[in-house]
Amino acid sequence: MKRWSMIAVGFAAWVVALVATAPATMVDAVLDRASQGRLRLAEAEGSFWSGTGQLEIRDASGRTGIARDLVWRVLPLSLLRGHLVCEVALGYDAKRFPVTLSWSRIELANADLTLPASVLGLGVPKLAPLGLTGDVQIHVTNLSMARDAVDANSTIQWRRAGSSLTTVSPLGDYEVRLDAEGQMIHAYLRTIEGPLRLDGKGSWRRGTNPSFLAMATVASENQKQLAPLLRLIAVERGAGRFELLLN
């Protein structure tokens, strides 16, 4: 029995040493598999426990995208509590937030990320030809993902929204609130301010394509400039009113 105990301890030590010295490129393989190629880690340096790289957010084809600096540090003592905690920052000077991994779920909280508006075209290809400008600010209050369910609360704000296809700039500031519970995800769009009013909502089941209906309303003094832009992606329902379906 003593012999087998020594073998088990030796094997465990070997596994720990293997993980500790695993290259940071191992993270890229995990992201690639989990996101089906939509998230990749380029220029990875360091080890599994601590490293840096470029987090790439790609379109469905995996050919185009945007990148942000990523820094991470695993807290080994968290393993004593039966899970793994990793401190992550999206930028070398950005605030770090914890990501907790266990056998059954992934959790994170109070995460912030700012991206160029072109990221909206990566998520919704219908918007890509509009040449979107401005900043997208994402705040995740909490996110818990398990195999069969997701619980989340987050907001996405599009600040100084614009398009390269119109001279009206900015179009406005907008906010989408995302709430998820179990298998259902709900989204609510509102206008903070601006000449182009956007309001909408949608609900869909996890694992299916999002279904989101929005109404765009344009003030009379801006209809001549904005109507041609909106007709590219929406159905005109009346003077200054357009219906946009995203799915």
C-alpha cells in the first residue's frame, strides 16, 4: 500500500509540474475549442499560471476581427477550495476581475471592456457594411455559465455612435441590457440620447440564433440624411420610422 501511495504522490507531483510549465499557448487552444474559433489568443507569452497575449475577437468565418491586450494570473491556493480562480485584465493598466472555473461552471463578475464599434459588425454581420464608429463599453455585473444553464446580468453601451455612410455624427448614445436565466436570454435596447432613436427587445433560447426586433425613429430634420442609411438594413414603416429585425 505504501508503494502505491508513493506512486500516486509522484504522479500528482508530475501532473502539477506539467501544468505549471505548460506554455501560454495552451490557453489559445482552450479558447479556440470553447468558442468555435471566435476567440483566439495570439502572441501568447508566459505559462498557464501567468502570461500575456492578444485576445482576438473574430467573425464567424474566423478571418477578420479585433484584438485587445490580455493579462492573466492564476491563484494556485484557490485549488484548495475545489476550484480555480484566475485574475484577468483586458489591458496592461486595466482593472483586473476574477474568473472562477470549476468542474461544473465558469463564473466572472464586475468585468469591464471597451471596444471599437466595429465589434458590433463581428457579432451581427448585417451591420458590418455600415462602417460603424464610436466606442462599445461592456460591463458584466455577473455571469455564471454551466453546461445546461446561464445566469447573467450585463449592459452594453454604444457611445458616440456613428456610421461612415452618413454625415450625421454622432447618431446618439445607446444601451442594451442583457439578462439571462436558465436557458432563456432577454435583451432590451434603449436610447440614452441622440437624433436617431432606437428602441427594441428580444428573447431567445440559449444555443439558438438571437431574435431581436428594434424600431428606429428619425426626427424630421434628419430624415433626408438618415433614411438612405436605414433602408440598407431596415424596413420603412412610415415617415421617419423603420423596423429592424436581427436574427
